[in-house]
Amino acid sequence: MFEILSLKQRINFLKHSVQIGFVSMALLLGSVVSLAVQGLSWGLDFTGGTVVEMTFSKPVDLSALRQHMLSNQAQDLVVQRFGTAKDIIFRLPSSASVKVDTIKALAQSFDAQVVLKRVEMIGPAVGQELAEQGGFAVMTALFCILLYVSMRFEWRLALGAVAALAHDVLMTLGVFSVLQIEFDLTVLAGVLTVVGYSLNDTIVVFDRIRENFIKLRNNSVAEMVNTSITQTMSRTIITTLTTLMVVIALFMKGGANIHGFATALLLGIVVGTYSSIYVASALAIRLGISRESMLPEEVEKEGADQPSLTY
């Protein structure tokens, strides 16, 4: 249990919440416009195509292999590691003109002892179904979180938490849309992970807000929220920095297979930490959160209104 900070130790995080709120709205609007105009760069998991896995006789230099494929007119091919340095997968979108036999021949010209391990076809119908199920998974997660926070805290805090989560998801998707980064199943997993990470940070702040509503009787709502954020800031900084260290390592050295996943996490952690303060908490204040709504209801004991009997 943290000790209650004095007024001199409290940081006024919400001092510029209105200005920052306008910046968030502008960025959200840009994300929505980008998603509506150019959409996401859907990966092979959603658009359909062919996956070819091969094993080479020695570790493969991916840049040299890609250059070898490009020099032989295989422009639409995606080359990635799969497991060891000798295992390579080739992803061909359904619109690609190059065929599987051509890929095998080009791989054999690069390494005569290459072995074809598997060829999988992903139809457009399956890809569309995966996209719909992914969107449904995100919406279901947000709805369940709304119910959970409503039962644990209060409906104003619940709306603030869900708004912050929707903000994080839209901002992350907006960056993927603007930069046209490929969106595949690993990125979808990253987005769902961002939802859980951001919620955890928001719940910690809300839990402290609820405690301070009971303890700090002579402070305004904004002062109590600022005190609560200040008290949890050390925990937020430590958690964010340690998580970012791992995610940056994955982003830099994880390889192409999880590059999208690491990118989604990197964006989501930064945006999620910011939204816990300037979206979730600020929106709860705008919705009119008060001490009366946060204090537990007093249950009247049976017979409390009757005069005591003395003998």
C-alpha cells in the first residue's frame, strides 16, 4: 500500500488534458480516415495465397536469397525464416504470377540440395473468414472488459476504460494503415495483447482512484485523480520500460516472422500508457465521476431505526 502523497508531491497531469484531448481526437480522426480510404495492407493469412516451406543444406542469407529471387522475376514473393536458419518459407499472394514449380527451381539454383517440405493453399474465403473472426474477437474483448470494469468499479470508469482501449486499437491500426505495414495473424495477436496490457495499466490507476476517494475527503475530483496517477507513476514507468526492452529486442532481432507482432506491441505500449492518463481518467472526469458514486453503499442494519432498550 502506497502512502498518500502530499499536495506538493502531486503532479498535475490533467492540467493540459483539454489540449492533449484535441490532439488525440485529431490523430484518431486521421487513423479512421486512413482506414476508410486505403484500409490495411492485408497479409497472406487474410487475402489467400500459397505458402511453400523448404529446407536448405546450410544456413541461408535472406538478403542474398531475396535478391536471387528478384533477379529472376519473382517480385511478389515474400521470403521469411521459419524455425532454424536453414528453414525458409515463401509466401505467394493469390495475385502473384510466379508458380510453385518456378520457386522450387529458383531455390534449387540457389542451393542444389534444397528439400520441399510442404505446400499449403489458403483460399480467399478462408482469409475473409479469418478477418471477420479477428474483428469479432476484438469487439468481444472490448465488450467483456466493459462488463468487468462496470461490475468492479463504476460505469463512468468503465466507459473511460473502454474508450481508452478503443483509442489504443484505432491508433495502432491507423499507423499500420498509414505506413501500409502488412497486417497478418501475428499482428492481430499483437493488437489483442495491447488490449490486455492497456487494460492492466488502466485498472491499476482506477484502483488507486477508488482508494483515494475514500481517504482524501477534502480534495477535488481532479486533485484525487492527479494524486492517484502520481502514486502509480513509478510502477507504470518500471513496467513500461522493462516491457519495452523486451519488445525492442524482438523488433530489432526477432526476424520477419514476428516483426509485425513486435511493431503492434511497440505502438500499443506507448499509446496505452498515455491513454490510461489522458483518455481513461480524463473521460471519467468529463462524465461526472464523484465521491458519492465511488463510495460503497451503506447497508442499514435491521432494527437500527428502533430505540434501544435499557433496563
